[in-house]
Amino acid sequence: MTDTTDPVRRLPLVFEAPRRGKPPKHWFDLSVDERKDAVVAMGLPRYRADQISRHVFDRLEDDASRFTDLPAEIRVELGQQLFPRLLEQVTQQTADAGRTVKTLWRLHDGALLESVLMRYPGRTTLCISSQAGCGMACPFCATGQGGLKRNLSQAEIVAQVLAADQMLAQGLIPGTTGRLNNIVFMGMGEPLANYSAVIGAIRTFLAPGPNGFGMSARGITVSTVGLVPKIRQLADEGLPLTLALSLHAPTDALRDELVPINERWNVEEVVEAAWQYAQTTKRRVSIEYAMMRDINDSVEHAHQLARVLRRRGEWGWVHVNLIPLNPTPGSRWTASRKADERAFIATLEGHGVPVTLRDTRGQEIDGACGQLAATHP
Ligand code: SAH
């Protein structure tokens, strides 16, 4: 018999995030075929699955008691078995004249997560979470300080999108009623550390009606610290998703400190994987670089960054997205001086590197990049 317990502490050897009871199973966890199998298991004909999906993805209705074209007793059973409530709203805060909305959600086991809806002229973006907490421990990021609570289920990821589309449909965001155009995995968690749930959720975002939200892959951004084997796997999915790589430093000495997973996959390895991603998918990769005063924001750092990113002598594969650091409570890092920002940008442009400075939405509600901590009394 193999002993799977730790000989010293007699504890089970569990390397994955703890699961205090799995999240309840939901329609959003299932593939199209699995949904058909599920309705058959309830004694319904297969075509009922499409009917149910039309309620959800076309009409944004996830309360099974309102699926009035189904027999009443089936609605009850369906509600209990496949449409449990996954997200319970705890608080909601708005900023930027109502155009930025941060929602704190509680999950079935009490875990908390946040998502942030941002309306821009002509488009609406949702920043979603892939994990409750995060295990990557980047010292400047609020989420990183609390550690990983657990992975989100596929359905818990999809439910954030449904909730946002419902808010938009109800006219709760001033000036717009349409659906989401963009989804960015830039909330809590490391999406590539929860790969199968994230890719399953993405397939639901992309699936045409009635089986999904019918979104465009170009509108979906997966942001990662740089888990190299998972970047390769993502490239091989054959989906033109946008990849964002959180680089934040051009040298290993500095990146080891800012993004600790760099000790596993270093700057050269992550940039090469990102370049490969661009070759395979024909999608320009976004390099995220949080500007930190007197840490990574000198002209010399900008020259080093340009050297690191130049691949086969060209820049066509990449775009640098500078993020003014959002200081988190107790952090010793703060945002760069405006003059240093300008010099950094000018240096990159001097090399021909495409570069933009991210606007910082939702700062005053702690809803900006890296501020999601999901603390609640
Ligand atoms: N785990 C993913 C998603 C995290 S959040 C990743 O690391 O890419 C999305 C972006 O916000 C990342 O680039 C992250 O490094 C950045 N970020 C984290 N804390 C920040 C802060 N305090 N200020 C600005 N950006 C921050």
C-alpha cells in the first residue's frame, strides 16, 4: 500500500488549493453535450437543453423558476440541480461618475471575490477573477498578500460575466445597455494556474447562441505572471485570445523580487514563450509593466526592456502597456514621478517599441489593477 500521508505531520499531501466542499454544480460547468446529457438524465428530451440555454445566454435569465416554457416540477428540479445561486452580492461601489462599478461577491463557502465593470466610449470591459485570492505572491499586489484561498469553478467564472451583462441589460450603467465587449482576466488570481476552468469559461464566452455569449476571442485577454508551459498550451488552443504578460522588470535580479515565480521561469523564458504565442496566434502580445518609483522606472530600465523585447530584430509582435502603480496599504512601493514616466516612454519610443500608458480606473474604490483584496468585516 502506498502511503500518501506526510510521515512527520501525518497530513495528506495536497498540493492543490484547498477545496472546502466543491462549489455546487451549475449549467455553466457543462459543455454543450454535457448539458444535453443532463436534461436527458432528468427525463427530458435533448432539445430542452437548447431551450434552457436560450433563457440563459439570450435572455440572461438564470432563475429556473422563470423558464416558463418548461413543466413546473422540472423547473424546481432544474433550479436545485443545475441553477444554484453561485454569487451573492455583498457590496457594490461606483466611481468615475458611475462608469466604473466594483462588486464584491460571496461564494457558497464564504470565499470572496471581486469583479470590476468599466464603461468606455463605445465599449464595456469586465475585469474578472479566476481564483479566490492568489498564490503568486507578487509583493506590490494587494491580492497577492492574502495568499490563495481556492480555485474558482468554471461556473463561478462565467457567473461573473452573466451578472455584468444583467446589470448592463437593466440599464444600471449610465449611458449604455449593450452587452460586454471585453473581458480581461486581470482581477484576482492567476488564470493559468486554474487552466481548465478558465479555458472552459472562455469557451462559453465564445460559443455562439444559444450555447454561449457569442463574444469575439479578440475581446478576451488572459493576463499571466508567465507560467511558460501553460502559455504554450494556450497558444495551441487555436483561439485568437489576447495574451498579457506581467513582466514588470527587464532583469532577473529585479523580477525575482517583484514577480517571485521568475525564479522558476525567468525573463528570457517568459518573453520567448510570449513571442512564440504571438507567432502561433498572430495576436500581438501585451507586456504589462507597473511603473514603480525608483524601482523599475529609470531610462536604463527602459533601454534594457527594449533589448529584452526585441525578437528577430522587430517589434511587430508586442505592445508595452505601462500601468501607474496603484499603491496598496502598507506597501513600500509607489507610483513613478510623471517626469520619469515620460522619459521611460520616450526611451521605448526611441527604440520603436509600441507603448501606451494605462488609465487607472476605479482608484478611489480600490478597484484599480492589483487593488482587489476582497476584505469584508
Ligand atoms: N495573475 C495575473 C492577473 C493579475 S492582475 C497576472 O499577474 O498577470 C493584472 C495586472 O495588474 C498584472 O499585470 C499585475 O501585475 C498588475 N498589478 C498587480 N498589482 C498592481 C498594483 N498595485 N498596481 C498596478 N498594477 C498591479
